[in-house]
Amino acid sequence: MTDVQGGLDEPEALQPDPGALALVSAADDWSRADWEGAAAKVLRKTRRLGEDSPDDAVWAALTRTTYDDIAIPPLGTRADLDDLVTRGRPTRHGPWDVRTRTSGDSGAAVADLENGATSLWLVADEVAPDELPAALTGVRLDLAAVVLEGPTRAHAEALVALGPLHPDSNLGAAPDADPVDLEVFARLAQEAGVRAVVVDGTTVHEQGASDGQELGWVLARGAHVLRVLDAAGVPPEDAFGLVEVRVAATDEQFTTMAKFRALRRLWARLAELCQVADPRTRIHAVTSRSMTSAYDVHVNLLRGTVAAFGAGVGGADSITVVPFDEPTGEVSVLGRRMARNTSALLVAESHVAAVADPAGGAYAVERLTDDLARVAWAELGRIESDGLGAFEGRVRDVRARREVDVATRRRPLTGLSEFPRLGDPAPARRNLTYRWGAAFEALRAQPPTTHAFLATLGPVAAHTARAGFATNLFAAGGVAVDVAGPTAGVDDLVAAYDGQPVVCLAGTDAAYAEWGEAAASALRGAGARHVVVAGKPADWADDSCALGVDAVDFLTRTRGHLA
């Protein structure tokens, strides 16, 4: 098989076609300087930009950096297309395949297919090979593709024996399977006219990998499969048609669009290096489990919808929406139904699939697609040269960076780290999937029985901003607060106080200067053991909380004083 170490920018066929992307009229009344000036005015009002800062500082102030260190500017411009090295569009036309995950319950599988699903993802290690016919009773296997997860040879043979199968079915061999098994799966798949291998990038996504790392891993594992099959006598032109690629879709819609667009380009580049003209690319999107929360689970509906939208627009051939209540450990009938209906709403009511590559030509998306493709190709090179051990170390680094951002709420998780609902019950049983909000979920799983006292200084209009911030922060750690309400002085605070060991003062800087120290002293005299101030640190307080605080660390400390 051809070496995969070639660069992305070598073949002429992959060079961008500027004419195809020039979708904006040259007659543009607004210049870049005009936009910078207007944006700078807004940022100065919100104090995100200094009064003396130049207008063009808005780019640095508003640019977001991904975990692949790709800078995403606030505005796409025509200049973003100047140095693209990749091109290519999604090839799916019309609706995507709606795939649901099943564990052998034929009734649930048939119900899914009768109510919007078009293929099944069957967890084989929960079904014995001789139980496979019963697990698929009532399923028209020539009309609905079946993709196995974790199969043995016996599972693959049993599925093939049930044929004829839909051509998009997949026997589900893993890329790290024994080479002999890979060859057996490939031969069985060729005889049945289906696919044989799933290269599942969600496994590294759920360990914390960035988008670029996930794509690079998929390419490396895909190249490994091609090498094994080539050595077994299955040439690349046949082997590519035996492989399906699975990656995660997140609620960051533009990066998800770019991720799926980039993957198709990258897989085509891999095929080109193998001298294969048509790789017959098949991409399966799964909405990220890591982004979900076991608390306020209905927010997961929104996350799943945005993720499915991004994957569909990005050209995914099949999409699985994870049921919103899966993080609780118990998937309900409603959860499965809403997962199916998410695609139905996007395809049949919103007509998202009616246009091929709707994001194509958008300056920002084209730039992000190209940048992500470059990062992923470089990751492939590192995996090929340094091995998977070094790759796992890089994934741990990204995971650590994300955990810091989640802890400091630079990456807020609605319903968990922001705007949590304290009344939500703990999950029925532990779900072992790693989730980005795991640290907050651990705090919520064992809430303290003692409340904190929110000592609000002054009238509601004066203390509401910091009181709301503190209440939200405490709730993210499972801590309820008792609020003093409007107060006119220290006596009002002491009268409202009911012996809570932790007190948090919330008010304006002027109120702190005027009577904050006296309030803290009086509350200590009434029994408070730990005094926190909402805002900047104060000599008379034991701790403080403000924007940017490590919320997990702060909440852990505070809960220690509530015990």
C-alpha cells in the first residue's frame, strides 16, 4: 500500500478553486475598518476593550482558540480563502440515514424503524450469535442497514446468514482486531456485499481528544486497516469500500460542520495516496456523549439537536442522536423517540438536508475546514512516527486543558456549571462515559445537607447582580443558599441569619467599603465559621468568588466548611 506520509498540499487536484467560492459581490459598502470601528464601540461599552485600545484590537478580543490551537476570528472575510490547500464538498444528497442503537430488543428495534429510523446499530456483545435472528425479528434487512458493534466472527457469520443485507450494513470489525479476524470479516463482507470494519473515533473523543486528534486517529487506524487488508490480498480499491468511519458531533456547530467536511477531504486524500479514485466514503456521526449532563437532562435535547444539525450540514451519511436521558443510566421510551424525532425535525420540517453542502463557500467555514484538515493530517504524521502511546499523552494534555476551562466556567455547561437546578435527582445509576462536566456532577451527586447564608447588602437593585452570581455558583456545587433579602444595615443581616456555617456577602463595592467588614464581624459573632465575599478578595473575608474563579476548587473548599 502507498505510504500515507505525503502532504495535503501536494496534488494539484486538491488546490482550492477560488472562483467556486467567491460568492460575495465585489460591491461592498462596508470596509473592514468600518466593521472594526462599530464592533470596538460595543466592546468598549462592555469593558472588553479599553478606551485607548485601537479599533483593530477587536479581532484579538473576539477570536476564539480551539483545543487544536486553531484561531477562529469573529468574522469570515474573503482573505480567508487565500491560502487554502484542501477542497472538496460533501457527497450526500438528500436526507441522511437515521441510525438508532439497540441491544437486542427486537420490539424496540422495529418500533424505531417504524417511527423514523432507517438503520440499526446493534451492540453485539449483549446478544449471543444464536440470538441474532431473534434480535432482528421483524426487521427487513434488505431495507434497513445493520451495523454491529463489538462482534465476534460468529456474530458476523450469523448476520450474513440472515441476508440478503442492505449494502450499507457493516459487520463491525474494529481496526485493532487480530489481522486474521480482519481478513475473515473482509471476506465475509465481500461475499455479502456489505462493509466489514468500523473505525470509531468516538472512542478517543470520549477520552478527551480534540477534533483534530480524533480525525488524525481515525486516519491512522484507517491506514492500519488498509495495510492489514492489503497484506491479506485485499487491494486498497476494494478495502476502502469495506470501511465506515464514525466520529462525534458536538454542540459547537461550526466546528462540527468543519470537522465532517474535513474528514471527507482527508479520507479522499488517503485514498489518493493509495491510488484509489473513489473511496466510497461512508461517515457515521454520533452526537457526543461527553458534552451531555446527567443533570437537567432536557438541555441535552438542545445539545443533540445542534450537534445533529452540524453533522448533517457537514455531510454525514448517517446520524445517531444519543437519547437525552442516556447519562442517567436509564434510557426511556421518550428518550429514544426524541432521538429519532430530532433528525425528523431537521430533515422533514426544517429541510436541512434539501441543500447539498449549505456551508460551502462560507469564508469562516472554509477556513476552519482547511485548518482542521491540516491539523488532523499533522496528527496522523505524529501517530505514524511516534506511536499511539505519545498520542494518548497528547490527548491527556487536551483533556486537562478542557477541564480547567470547564472548572473556571470559560466553557459553561448549561444546567450544570451554569443555571443548575438543585431539585434535579441524582442519576439512577452511574454512567461510565467520561463527560466534560464530570467534576461538577461529582459534587452534585453528594450535596451537603447544610445551606449557605447569602448575606445581601442593601436593596435588591444594589445586590442582585452579585447575589445572582453567587447563588448560581453555589448551586453548581449542589449547595443551596438562604437569602437575607433587602437589608439596610448589619442588624437586618443578623436578624435574617439562622446559624449557617458558611456566609457569602453580596453587594456593591461601595457597600463593602461602607459596612462589609462590620457585617462579616457581626455574622462571625453570631456563629458563622467561614465568610466569603462575592467580588474581589477582602481582608475581612476568608475567601472570595468572582468571574474566572476555579469553581470546582472553590466549591470543594466551601463544602468542606459546610460539613
